[in-house]
Amino acid sequence: MSDKVYTRMMLRRRFCKRIIILGLIFTISFYSSILLFGDPKIPTIMKLTNLQRCPACYGVTVCPELYSSEITLETNGWYNIFNTKNIYYGYTKSNRKVVLKQLAHDWEFQNFDLKLCKRWKLKRNCQPKQLLNASNIEEKVIKIIKYNLSWSYDEPRKGLVMCPYAQSFYDLLHSVPDVPRENPKSHMINIWTMLMINPEPLILQIIPKSKGWPVPAYAGVCGRLEVVAHEGESLSALTHIEWHKKLKQAKQMLSAAMDFTYKHDRFRFYLMDWSIDNIVADTDDRITFVDLEDVIVLDKQTSPQKDLPDWYQRYTRENMGTEFTFSIDNICKHHLSDHNIWAACHVLANEQTGYLYPIPKEVNSSKPHFDKLLKECLNGNDRFVTVNKLEQLMGDMLNDEKIIGYGVR
């Protein structure tokens, strides 16, 4: 047998082995999915909710709608089986599109459940329902808030940061509507779970879309599943649209920054994760912030103690470079910060991925001060003044037929 023939035979064998191995992997994955979900096309709502983990869940407010088929999942084949982000889509009976979010990755749930019994000082392999026998639930809730507030400056903080004092959290909870009168202990365990995994359902109830906040309409929770309205496509998928549409969205972004900072009577909401991946726009170019996991909530009516000597001074973000960096400690030590304004301008005008760049030549020629104001908002010393000028100028530009006539640049 010649060397060439032998080489060809060996290559064919290797190729066949690889095909067989890939086929086995695919088959195992396929049938594992069927065993887990019961349907090769779509995971059932029963599996998505994980109701058996309650009360270590988000609540049960939307369960009746899910289990009476008022909301059904969108059939999307393999996407639903291999969905690493745990985000699904569905429709109501009135054909309104909704988003169903588990609000964490599988490994995060596994880690949470693995430590659940130990955190509550229960027997190993305890059942979640045994948490209802605990007597220190409120202490557990405040412990999380204090932990997030005092976390090491060198480590990234996630979730809800309540400041300047953890005790304000109970006043924040009073903003949540329709708190169930029955099973208050179960409700507090739900709150503890959301604080541990993802506080978004709480935030969406405190600053609801129905009161004009630029957040998704909240339908409710069932087990470990949140249901919200589908509000559009992410800006990261819309970078090709006409520039005047970007300008319209940008003006709303600045307005949202001011709303998060000023609109609530009691609290300021500083978003820690401003990104065009987390902001969506509908067909009318209305924007919505869809990821509210990481938020600093500041009680602006706090009576400062001796540990807050600079409380009544405004905090202006110091120069930390061009990256999206900020100081949680400094934000929490002042009654007012320009963080949201700076963050909005960072999305719009940062050197690497500024959403409004490149600015069309015609705009730069007719409105040269526009680019200057964007840079001032990003790097200047008084963003509160600059943002007002920018909003006014953007409004004028959006009424200028020459400006809105420019296409993609």
C-alpha cells in the first residue's frame, strides 16, 4: 500500500471519528433538552418559573396569567433550548409582545441554591419552604443592603446600593404598590431573594412606566421569572439608522438622566450600567432602559450625620480617564451627583463608541457649538448647566428641516 493511499485512509478515519463524536454530542444535548423541558421546540413555562423554589423566588403576582395561557412563549426553535442568557419572548392574548426574564444565569442560580440553607442556618439539603420558619428575615434584608454599601472599593459592586444609610430601604419599600397583606413573611423572603439575585422587579415597581419613567411596563413575576413588555430593539442594533433619529433618542437619554436624578420625590436613582446594549428604542424612536439590575438609590431627604460632612455639596465626577468608571462612595456621600448626566454623555460622545459620532459634516458646519457642548458634558466641570444647553439645542435641531433631512453618515 502506497504512502498516499495510507494517508488518505487515515484522514478519512479521523474525519469519520469526528463526525461520530459531534453526532453523539448533538444527540445527547438534544435529548437532555427534551428531558429537561419536555418539548424539543420550546421550554415550558412550568420549567421557566421554578416555582418549586418559592419562597426563595421573586413572587407569584403573574402566575395566574401564565398558567391560564394568557401569556404564551414564542416558538423559536433551538434558540430557546440553548438560551444562555435566560431571556425569552412571548405574546399576550391581545398579541402584545413580552419579555420573560429569569434575571440570572444558570450558574448563578445554582450557586445561590447551593448556599441557601447555610445562609439561613438551616439543615443541609433544606427545602425553600422551611425559610418561612425563620424569625430574622428583616435582619437578613438589611444585612444585604449594608454589605452592598460597605463593599470593598477595590471590587466591583452589583445589585442595589442603598445610601447613604441602609435604613432608608424600608422607606423605599413603601413605594412598592400592592404589597400583599397575606403571608408578609413570604413577601420579605421574596425581597431578600431579589436583592440577592437581581433587584430589577423592585425598581420597576418603584419607578413604573405608568408614571412616565423610561423603563419597561411591568407585568409581574412568577417564581423566578419576570414578565415585562417588549419595548423595542437595542441601540447597539440600530447604529445604522438616520442620524436625526439618533439625535431624537439622544435628547431622550439626557431627559432620562435628569429624571433618574430629580423626578422622584424622595430618592435619586443612579444607574451603574449605562450602555447602548441596555437601552432600546421602538419604531417611534422612544427609548427605554431595560437593564435595572445595578442601581444606586440615594435618599435625598436624609438628615446627615457627622460621617457626611460634604452632604449638601454637589458631587462632580472627577477625571478618571475615558473609561466608564465612577466612585460609588463619593456619589453616596453627597446629596446630588452629576453621574447620570456624565453617563448619558459618555454613551453619546465617548471617543471610542460615541453613539452620535461621526456627526454629519453639514451639522458640524451649521451647529459647530453642538460638538463642543457634547465634549463639555463629557469632560467639563458643570454638567448641570451644560445638559440644559444641550437639551435646548437638540430641541432646536430637531425642529430644523435641514438637520432632520440628513441621512446616515
